Amino acid sequence: VRIFRQTLIRLMSFLHGAALEEIKRDSEVSYGVLDVWGLDKKCIEILKENKNLYGFDRVQVLLHLIQNLMTAGFHSKILSIDAPILSRVYQTLSRGMVNFLNAEKITDTMFPFPFAQLCAIFILFHTLFTPFFIVSLITNKTFATIGTIVPVFGICCLNFTAEEIEMPYGDDPNDLPLEEMQKSFNSGLLMLLRETSDHVPQVPLSRRKPWAELFQSVVEEEEVSQGGCCGQRCGRQSRNTVHPGHPGRSPGKHFEDKVLGHNTSYRSDDLALLSRRSISRKQQQQQGLAPDDVVVQTGP
């Protein structure tokens, strides 16, 4: 299992870095990969041969290697999970490949060159002829200057913004932080190698609490957050007592209605009765009970 994890995180880190490098072309920035030289020599030779000799897409080659690793781990019982669950992993990988191809379209499909030239010519005409139209309409020099600068400046800003949006993968300050994405992805992979990553959380017997006590603590927190409650003293009050912080409503009633999903009148102060209810609202409606009726199973 440890060898499988060590191999998987290296391939996944390499896959993520190769995908970022593919969509961010003409860039000298190299993305950090988790110890790619730790792979076996045959794997490194395959990657070099497919990229340099045959010109295959490195992302697709790495994806195929990861799928081979997972399939071999499944047959060797390293991945002791059912096939439908494992198929979700393959679907996630294929979905990531689809998103990568969509991101690559932005890099490969540039804005039409004739349309870009036409926009540049129109902006030039707008810059040259706007002052003449403004002067013919406005005689005041100050307002004429403002009326000329504002529209020309706005059109140029829109054009520059469109150029930035056209290619979000680059080294400019307004581009996507691809290096930070790679670092964050590597950090998530390293977390899987820690021994504590397989820890199964549990509650010790000494710290387990009954349902009524947990419910009471949540009710008290809700009352305090609603304002004006005074801790356990308010929680012990009768549910028919109107609380000053909630005009017309008894303590805990607002939270009970939210949890149970309907409006009912509770005339008992014992929270244990809530845990012994055996008929839900839907069953009450089927049996023709009124909304205010409370059916309680008094047995243990």
C-alpha cells in the first residue's frame, strides 16, 4: 500500500504540473513536482520517449499510467474496494481530462485576427474624431476636455480588459496563479502520506453523552445566540413560559420547530419525551391526527 501511494502521488503531481505547463505555453516557469525521479527507470524512459521521440501528449500518457496503476492495484487487492466505487475514481479522472481540454481550448483558440484589427481601427477613429464632435457641441474648454477624455479612456480600458481576459494563463499580475495551484495540489498529496491520514475518528466511552443532553446543549446555544438567555437556568424553565428574548414563544420552542420541521405545542418539560416519539408528522397526517396532538410512546 505504501509503494502504491508513493507512486500515485508522484504521478498525480506530475500530471497536474504537465497540464498546467500545457495550457501555459511560451513560459519559462517550471512547476514543482513531487520527486519525479523517484519513479522507476522504465517509467521515466516511457515518458521521455513518448514526449521527445513520438510527440505524444504527456498529460494523456500520465493519465494512462495512473489508470494502469489503479487497475493493477485493484487486481492485486491493494485497492480492496468494490468495482462501482472504483469506477467513480475513473470518472473523476476523465472529468478532469475534459476540463483540461476545455482549458486548453482557451490557449489554442485565439481571438479572430480580422476582428481584433477592426476593433483597433474603430478605436483609432474614435480617438481622432471625438474631439471635433465634442468641441462642436460644447463651447466650454474644461467640459470639452472632460467630454473628450472620458469616452476615449473608457473605450481603451474595455479593450485592454478584453485582452487580459482573452489569455488568463500567463505571468502577468492579472493572470491565474498557476504556481500556487500546483503548490496547493502538492500539499494535498503530501497529506496522504502521513501516518495519521488513515486515522479513524471515534468518541471514547467516557465522553459519550445521551441524546437528551446533546439536544439540551444545542437548545441553550440557540437561545443564547438569539439573545438574552441566561444559560442552564433558561433551559430548565417550562416550555409554556414566555421568554423575554422571544416574545410569544417559549424557551427552546424556536429551535425545536426548526429541527422537527413543524409547529406543535409541547406542554411537557421533559426532553426525554422527544426521544420516545414513535409517530412522525407524516404518519400523524395519515392517521388523521391534528397538528397540535402529541403522540408519545410511554414505554421504554
